[in-house]
Amino acid sequence: MSLRVSKRRNLVAQSEIRSMSIECARVQGINLAQGVCDLPVPDVVINGAEEAMKHGTNIYTRFDGRFELRKAIAAKQYRFTGMDVDPEGHIIVSAGATGAFYSTCLALLDAGDEVVVFEPYYGYHIVTMESLGIKPAFVTLKPPRWHFSEDDLEKVVTHKTRAILLNTPSNPAGKVFARNELQIIADFAESHDLFVFTDEIYEHFVFDGREHIAPATLPGMARRTITISGLSKIFAVTGWRLGYALCDPEWALPIGHFNDLVYVCAPAPLQIGAARGLEKLGTDYYQAVSDEHQVKRDLFCATLRDIGLPPHVPEGAYYTLADISSLPGETAKDRALNLLDKTGVACVPGSAFYQGNEGEGLARFCFAKEMPLLEKAMSRLRGESA
Ligand code: PLP
């Protein structure tokens, strides 16, 4: 038999996060590799979904989501960013931010197109594009401030460049793009006539009084920007698969049609649960979740510093990239496995976030865990308990 799988298969075969998670489960360790937040889901969200299931919201929804969810998303977007989004025609509810990004790439880009991407990057973005034949062109952010310049962008642009992708606050660096940086991106996008894809899934987790600025709100950016976000992180419902793309109706329509083709719709009763959460939870809820992540960031980064693995202290999101170059091993993977072996705590080798070798001395830890588990992880790292 000469049956074979696609060449594309190789793109998804190797996932550092998956392999570290498997290894972590094998040794019954604490998994700080996966970006899963295990905080409680707000009651109003659970009750909303439960009610919807009991009262018959169990069939397909329209391809772009239930109106009440789109309306609630539009209201939240206005409240937090000032964006004026029409729930009719400008919002596509998808299967997570992941589904929204995939549908966006399917709808707006062709194989052979190029997209400017910052590294360290979120691996799903890269593999999603590569599996569609879209080529990422990398701009490496320079620590400690994860800086980039206009020149860095100009160096990678070609006649095939169609978009620039950013993620703010970013995974894994926790970079919150400042207004002047967004202005550089906006000017670049305008001068080369590019789409701006912006993944804002961590928009509510910004620390030390910083402000999340939605790139679409910069002057002249509204029409070319596809804003992607979702409910996974803010309501701690990563398994519910609820996200969305916000954009001009000219792009929303094809994005919605591909969303229909791949996902049909996001889970119907869960859309209602999310709508109730967006309608009923006030600004204090969002602030409390962000504050909780900030407290954990400080505790966890202090632990890393104390044990000689100095962290890059994130400005937002819920990860830290730490310098693990002092650990034994040739590669980041060896060092991460060594740490897991010695302490029972799993992280992601930094090589998962770079094309080149810049990540070999780094590892990403997710600190969005319930306090008892995070405390256990911190004592294990300090060598205080088995
Ligand atoms: N975008 C980024 C940058 C992420 O880090 C993640 C999850 O870790 C996602 C998207 C996935 O979001 P969703 O669960 O809404 O698909």
C-alpha cells in the first residue's frame, strides 16, 4: 500500500508544549507548560449556559454567532477600547480566537503571501499560516523591553507581504505594545497597504497600571485591522471554544463564510453563557482577575530569581520567559527536561518560540494556576518539597 499523509502533517507533528505536557503527565508533575488558566468560571457564565441548554438553545446558530452574544461583545469592546463595533456584520463569533484566526487567514490570504510576525511568537499562529502556504517573515523583538524599530519592519517587507500580525499583550513575552510602537506598526501598514491582524486574547491582563490599546483604534487603522479575541482567558473557559473576529464588513463576510465551512458555528448554549457574563460582570471583575495574575506574576518571578533562573517580568498576559541557561543541557529542551526531572515542574523550552537559536537559553512558565498549585510548584522549584 502506498497510502500517505500530507506533507503538511510534519508541521503539526512536533509540538514542544504537547511533548512537555505528555512528559509532565508521565512523571505526575505540575504542568506550567500549557497556557491553561484553572481559575473558577464565574457563576453567571455557567448558569447562563445551563439555562440555555435546558431551554432549547442546542441547535446550530447563525454562522456568525447569536445576536445577543455579538451585541454583548460590541458593548464590551466599546467599554474597554472605545471601538464602535456594529453587532450586525462586523463580528464573527468562532471556535475560539484560534478559529477566528484560521478563518481570517483562509478568507484574506493566499498561498505564497507573506505576513510580518514578531518573535518570540505564539506557535499556533505560525503553523496555521504555514499549513496554508503563507510565509511568516520574522522580526525579532529585542529584550529586555522586547523592542523593535521601523527599520526592522522595513527589512522583511517584500512585494508579497500582505499583513502584519501582532499579539498584545503577547504570549510568551508578556509584551504590551505601547502607543508609539503601535503607531510605527500603523504607519508601516499604511505605507505598504497591509492588513493588521491583532490577537488580543490577553487584553484584560495588563499589569502595573499599563493600558491595553487596541490597534484598531489608532487613526486610519479601523478598516485594515482584524481584531481577534475571545472568552477563553477572561472567563477561564478554554474548553468552551468561544472567540471572535471584529472587522470591516467587507472582510467579515468572507471570514464568516470560512468560519461556517470549518466550524459551522461556535457551541450554541455556551454562546449564551458568555453573553450573560459579558452583560452582567462589571469592570471590577476584569480588574480583579488581572490583579490576581499580577500577584502571581510577582510571586513566581521572585521564585525564579531566587533559584537563579532570572525571569523577563511580563507587562501583561500570564506567562514569564525565564533564563534557564544555567541549567545543564545542550538545548532548551534538554534544560527543560532536566528541570522537570529535578523538580517535577514542566515549562516550555524557549526554542518553541523562535526560528533561530535565540530561545535556547529560555523557557516559558504559565503562572495562571490556582494558588495552592502555584505554591506547590514554587516550593518544588525551590527544592523545598518533593
Ligand atoms: N492566541 C494566543 C496568543 C494564545 O496564547 C492562545 C492560547 O494560549 C490563543 C490565542 C487561543 O485562544 P482560544 O482558546 O480562544 O482559541
